[in-house]
Amino acid sequence: MALREPMLYDGLVPSPRLSGTPLRSLARLSKTRVGSRALQRMLRGDLGVDRLAELPEALRGDVPLDTRPHPGRAPRDLPSEGLPITSHGWAESSASLTAAYRNGQRSPYEVARKVLDEARRLARLSPSVGPVCDFSEESALADAQASAARWRLGRALGPLDGVPMLVKEQTAVKGLPRRSGTTFLDGAPQENDATAVARMRAAGAIVIGTTVMTELGMTPNGSNAKRVMPRNPHDTNHIAGGSSTGSGVAVATGLVPFAIGADGGGSIRIPSAMNGVFGIKPTWGRVSRSGDVSTGTVAHLGPIAGCTLDLAHMLELMSGHDANDPQTFAAPPRERGSFISAIGRGVRGLVIGVPESEWADASEPVARAGKAALSALEKAGAKLVPVRLELASYAMSIGVVIIAAEARASVREDWRTKRDEMGDDLQVTFSAIDGFEASEYLDVCRLRTGLRHELSSAFRTIDLLALPSTVSPAARVTDTDMRTGFLDTKVLDGLCRFAFLGNLSGLPALSAPVGCDANGLPLGLQLVGDAWDEATVFAAAGHLERLGVALPRRPRVTADL
């Protein structure tokens, strides 16, 4: 495979990074008609949006009538090898914590108290590696005491009883605000948990609080002038990714075994890759969005965890039909526990599609680590086959138009009345978005349909699609970038280049940590499954973990539980 330096697109030179005073000046300019038009031209050029109009008509489908994923085949029913479910991670997992609860070595109350203390210590570091936005201290300690009583009586609710967790601040946690990384949204305490949170709490998980995120989730770079954002715990001179920044950092530092994130354009998989942990965006409709601020047609809720078992446990609990979210009604019935049992299935006979044109856009460290992981799967009995996807390289441009237009529409009134309360980077972004016309949005939706058909056709002959999680490891960042927010379209493309394919199609996509570069920064491999077939994704990721190929490395900054 011939590798080349990652570029946005052939012939395009990305705009320079902007933060601090230059970014503020650009935000002021964006309020003028001339400035807004200039920004629109810059966005189109930097992110390759203009090239979409030149694509042949044959690659387009109809304007989509629904958001249901298009499966190539029914979920795979491959024979299981009954392999052991193992984890080589360095941090506490649900299994290690509950084993300690069971034998009386530790109590959920002691662990919850320690998590609260360590979260505050991480926030006091300079630069900060603190992932928590708001604490549910009183309810967390009360729930932990109740869990401790259940363990003493031998009446634990299940494998996650007493295990601490965190929730992205765009998802409702009873008693806490839900501000989505902003200062202008209503900060009143939520009256109820989101459905996903309620299901985790019902299984005994201890909700410690919410995690910081980028403003409205509109940037994957992990910066937000409205929050003190954590740096990458592997090297604090680098970004932690986003928009589920705090959730990724919380798991990577070992503060909690798992956290809830949300993913509209890679926002679970990007921080998972940047911080070296596991994260999955499930099939569209697998997890209820009730109680979450996500709107539109690309944003999902999903888990981030330190091992595949915890990832599977979370998805088992969060999944299922919800009367408050009709998008969940399309999910087919499945056997209870199937995600967990799939981890022991093995990969013998699995057909993994490898699109070489996509891997050619990955940096050398990412491509090397990803290809080594795929080689390990091949030696274990999987079959690697080449796949050609005409529209995959355009997924980033298609996705930018769709998520940007839908996000801008969802904050129409806030944009009119509270624009000055938004960060400078968000003001610039939304000003540029206003240049998209309705006909252009609908034409891009037709290209999205073409991409969905293309993937459905590919999955008729493959079981998984293998992609890099990101183009490169985590980018360097300055204090000014983190304090004011920053715009950098090259970084944006590097983070989202391979992510939007999963969001546009609704297919399940997992990022697994498969190594580090020469500087110790984590590298991710992305495994995309057919619609409703998370089990096969878990089978491959679990086998990589079993082989010791996919595992979280201990970062330089950790929580001590």
C-alpha cells in the first residue's frame, strides 16, 4: 500500500489554525455580509463541499424518506468458538470492581467517594485533565450506599451494580443541568434521567455526574472556550478529541470504567481513538435518544469503555424499544446477552472488507498499526478482501453539510437572540453554514442515499468493513487554543475523515485502541458492521483484545482508585 501525507483533498490547501485575537476578529467579521460570504467560500473549499456538485448522477439516489439503516444481510449467525472473555487493560473494570465488592475487599461507597475526589484532583492539574462538568455527589453516594447494602446481602442487581460512570452533559441526568457545552442554554436541573441513563441506573451503576463537551458538539477537536476542557492524558500538549471529550478522558485516565457519549460525526469514536480506549456508535435506533438533546438524522448515543466487555454490558442495558423514541421501533428482536456472548465468538470465517483507497489517506503510524491489527485477525482465521467504495472519500463533505445544516436549524432562535453568547469558533462555523441552500442540502441527501446503497451492496459479501478511526494521532495544542477555542480545518478533516460514513449510513462502528505512535499517542482501528449486527463488531474487537493487540495503554496522567 502506497502511503502519502494526509491532505484534505488533492489540490486544496487548508486554511491556517485560528485562535485568540485572530479568531475573535474573524467572528466579528462573520457578522457582516461580506465576511459571511468569505467564510462560506473558505468552508466549501477547505472541506471539499464544492466538489460534491461535480459527482455523476449515477452516484445519487432518491431524497431519503427515513433514517433506517439499510442492511446488506441479516445479522450474522457465525458459530462461536466459546473463547474466554479477557481484558488486558491496566485500569479498573466492572469485573474487577464487582469481584472486590463480592469478596468484601472494597465497597461501592468507598469507590464512589474516591472517584469524586480524584475527579477534582484531575481538574486542579495544570493543564487540566479534569473530565467532569457537574457532580451528582449526594445522589451518587446515596446510590453507592444502597449498592453496598445489596452486595452485603448477596442481592446485587447484576454485573454493573455499584460501578461508577459518567454521562456526557448533553444527556439528561436527574438533578443536573443539561447545557451541551454552552453557557446560554437553560441550566435548570433536569427532572428526569434520559432513558439510557435510567436504564444504567436501574442496573445499579452509580452516576457520578456529567462530562464536559465541545459547544453544542460542533467541533471534534476537544476545545471549548465556555469550559475548562481536559487535555490528552497521554501528553497534555495534545488534544483529547471530541465532542464527547470528558467521557473519553474519564475512561482513559481510569477514573471510571465506562461513560456515555454521543456521536453525530465521530464524537464517540474520535475521543476513544485519541485517548486510547474503546467506543462504539451503535446502529441507528439501537439506543433511545429520549432525554438527550440530539436532533436530526446522524446523532447517536453510545458507550465508551476501557474494555469490550464493559462496552457490551453498557450497550446491552442501553438498548431496546422506547415509547418515547420512535426511532427505536425498527430494531429487530435479539437474544438477551448476545453482545456479551459475541465477544467469545472468535473471528474464524469472518470476511473483512479493506478499502485500500481509504487507508491511503491515513498517516503512516495509523496505517501501520491498523494493518498490523488486521493481520492478526487474518492469522486467527478471518479473511481480508479488497472493497471498492466510490463515495466513501466524499462522506466527510456530505456529512459536514448534513450535520451543519441540521444543527443550525435546531438553534434557529438561539442564533437570533444569543449569538454573542456563543464561542467565537461556533459563531464563525454557523455564519459559514448559512451559505448552504435548500437545494444543495437535498442534493447532498441524495448522495447520502447513494452511499447507503453502496454500503448495503458491500455488506452482501463482507461481514465487517475496516477503516482507520482517524487520519493521524492527536494534534498538538496551545494554551491559547484551549482558552479561546480554535478553528483548524486540517485537524477537523483528520479527525472526521473516516467517521461520517458510519453516521450517514446508521451502521454500527467501533474504535479500538491498537497501538501508539513514537510519541506514545494512541492510534485507533475502526470496525464497521452491517445494520443491527453489533455482535459481529464485538466479536472482532473482543478477539483483538484477547490477543493483546487492542488494549488501552496507561497514560501519563491517571486517576488513582
